[in-house]
Amino acid sequence: MAESDLLRIAGRQDGMVTVAQALAVGFNRDQIRYLCRTGRWTRVARGCFVPLPQVSASGLRRARIRAAVTSLGPGAFAVLDTAAELHRIAGLRPTSAIHVSVPVDRPRPQRRTDAGLVVHQLTVDGRDLCAVGGVPATTPLRTVADVSLRADRYSAVCALDSALNRGLVTGSDLGTVPALVAGRRGAVAARRCLAEADGRAQSPLETRTRLRCVDGGAPPDDLQLEVRDEDGYLLGVGDLGWRAARLIVEADGQEPHRTPQALYEDRARQNRLVNAGWRILRFTWADTLRPDYIPHTVKAALRSH
């Protein structure tokens, strides 16, 4: 009975339970220590466990985030990259660190925290907090504002684009970010990133490809460029486009193109565009790691028009 009760609690908390909850349903401390020592339970933070021997990597990650916030007591909330992860804002560099803030009027925890847990004390207005699946976190707007102060330019613009594209923030929302970052370290760079944000980008790869083109002196005329025939039939949509040169750049990520059906549709669309007189260049994530390759290739195609 105690185990089934605890599993029901875990099911409401991303698979995570606290020592207090285990004691409340009938376990004792010796049993808890034994279950953890034998691997039947997985410790995810101080006083927090997943009462299952095996759990998926994504499930364990979510449990660790909830446990980290819970372990720091009332008033704690996820911030920065961790808040972005909860909101599914894409584009930041992968990290195993979990960022949590505690109230500024509370002494910073002096005890050793769990490995990978980074504790902050950020001054955040109550209006800038929300709950994501029951986990307290900064709102999407406050999250991208905070991230833009700390992340490198490409990552920051990717995060801004992702939040815009997913409808988590609007263009008018971003107009309030300068006030949120005013006087904080990194504010000047953050404002520059805001000026480059474009919610039409459908993936971080598209954002990075666009920024490489901009940095290399070959900015695209348009994003999500629609190409139609004389009768108005949609032949295809290009990720980045140069209409006068009839040139399209496609950012080929793994996820959207991995299925046979997706590959078939890509080929059919490309054939329609080529037959209509358009040229197509395709770039991958690895290409964006080479600063000169994408703009050099695009400018060569523009010159050959």
C-alpha cells in the first residue's frame, strides 16, 4: 500500500518524491536508505528521489529539475537555461547544470549543494514568475531577457527566435526587455540581440544560418520565402531567400528530415523549385560552425546569377 501510494504521488511530480512524502505514506528512514543503496530508488537531489530503478533520460532530467527547486525550499524557482528548458525554448548550448534562484531576502544556502546545481539570488518581480508543469520558474519573457545577458550572441538570438516562433512571447513583449535588462551586466549586447530576433526562424539551425549570412555580408531578403507559379500554386517555401537572384537556402536539421516521407517531400519540393528556375543551397549544423563557409558559398551563388 505504501509503495502504490508513493507511486501515485510520484506520478503527479515528474516521478519525484521527497523523504517527507515517503515517511508520510509509511516508509521509514532505514527503508529509504536501503532502497537508495540497492539502486531501487534513484536520488535526484537532497531529500528527493525517484522511486523507480529505471527511468528515461528525459524523465530523469525533469525529475532532477523539480527536485532541485523543491530541495531549496519555498520561494525557489528555475531560472536562465533551466527555465528555458522547461519552457522548451530552443537554441542554448546543452548543459547538465540546473539553475535555481532563491529569494534575495533569504540567506544563500551555505551547505554544499548537489553537483550540477547552481544557486542564484535574482531580484524577480512576482509578475515575472509562473509555474511550468507545477515547477516554479521565470516567465518566458523574463527567461529570454536573463539569457540574453549571459549567453553568446548566436545562442541568445536563437533563444529569442524560438520564443517568438512558439508564441511564448510577442514582438511587443520584447519591446519591454530593455527595461528588464537596464543597468545589468551585458545589457548592451542583449539589446543588440533583440534587434536581430526574428520569429519566422523555425529552428536554431535556421537562425544560425541567417546570422552567418549576415555576418558574412550576404543577408537574406526574406525568411520563409513563398515561391508560387503563375497560377498562384505554392511550389515551396524556402528557409532563407534572395528573390532577385532566385536563390533559396535550406537549413537541413536532422529531426524534420529524418523520415522517408520527409525526404520524399523535400525532393519533390526541390524539383518543383528547380524547374521553376530557382537554385537551392543546403547547409547543416556543422556548416554553421565554420564562420566563412556559408556566406562564401551564398555570395558565390549570388555572383553567378
